[in-house]
Amino acid sequence: MHRTELARPEREGTPAATPATAGLTLLASLAALLATGAGCASYRPTDEALDALTSDDLVTVTDEDDWIRFDPADATFRAGVVFYPGAFVEAEAYAPPLRLLAEQGVTTVLVRMPSKLAVLKPNAAEDVFAAVDGPEVWVIAGHSLGGAMAAHFAAKHPDEVVGLAMWAGYPPAKDDMSDQDIAVTSVTATEDQVLERDKFDETKALLPADTTFPVIEGGNHAGFGSYGAQKKDGEATITPEAQHEQAVAAVVALLERVEGE
């Protein structure tokens, strides 16, 4: 059995704020909104998340510096998924749900972001598309701020992605995709107290009319990853594993919709 061990990240202190590049002022403001609940802390992966970074007969895990690849032994979907992490969350914390996605036959790439902020590299998916072989088309996804930046990428690059999946995120105010030919799912959880609900509801109009909005009963904001409790979040009444299964099921449903078109 082929096994690939990834180095466990060192504990870091609170990251210093990094100025956004020109033209991303509005997005930086959105980052501040979505990261409020994080309190500018650095969220590390749990031991369970680190364990999910080991290859086995079902999934090969490969660390390629700027991202982590989860390659299924049997890729049953022609679409691959690129995933952007939430604000100040180490990428490895999303290994459990993304490994689960790969086990469903989906080539999945988890991107590491500079200073753990997707707003600083919203076009990271382009590097993945250029370097990763296998998928014929791509879906972009992300959690919280990562979901917002995934939406931003989808809005600005309509010819490069066929689908968008947001976990507890919403598109920036100027990224109108309502007339765009793209499959979208936007997943939330009932006990999530980090997500700005008013903003989330306001921005629904920016998404295509056939967007799906699955709701995970009993889930919370941190439960989309595996990094422990998050400041200002609600308390989940289901296990992280149960939330991961439902979040991944929503992405698989999106992929099945894309493949059926």
C-alpha cells in the first residue's frame, strides 16, 4: 500500500495583517466581515485532520507545497474540485471532508493561501488548472471567506469553472452571477453564529435562480472543517463527521448535476 506522510504544521501565533493588492480593497473589507468570528486567531488542524493526510488504497494524498492533492484510486467524476480554506484556518484542517470527497471518486485540490487569507490570492485556482492533470472540467469551492473568494473567481472567470460550492459563505457584493451559466450550491448550518446572515440573504440575488441552498441541521461554522471550536460560533449538536458527510453530499449532488448536463 502506498502511503504518503505530510509534515504536521507548526503552531503559529496570530498572523499579522497583510495589505491586499491593488483592486482588492472591497474584498479585503469582506474578509474582515467574514473573519470576525475568527478573532484573527490561527486555527490549526486537529489530530483527526492530520490523520486524514495519509495515503491508503482509496486515496493518494500528495503535498505539492502550494496545495494538497487528494487523488481517488478510481476517479468516477470527470470534474475536479479546487477548495479555498476559510480565513486564518490552516489548509490541513479541511483534510477530513475533502478526503471523503475524494473517496467518492472526485479529484480534489486543497489550496494553501498566503497568510491563510484567500482574499490575498483569489486566482489561485488558475495555477491548479494549469498544473493538475486528470479532470476535464473544474468546480471551485470554499468555506467562509474561502467560499466568498471561490465565488469571486467564478464570477470573474465564467469560462474556467462549471460549478461553485460555498460552505457558510456568500459572494462579494459586486460579483453578480445571476445570469451566468454555472451550477451553484450554497450550504449553511443551523448553529452557525459566525456567518453574517443578513449579508448571506442579501447576496442570494447575485446567484443563479437554480442555486440550491442545503441546510445542515445541528451543524456550526467550524464543523465544515476540523480545527476545533471557533470564537463566536454556536455549539453544534451533531458530530463533525456527520456535518462533513452532509457538506460533501451537497458537493457530490452538484457534481452529478454538472455531469448530467
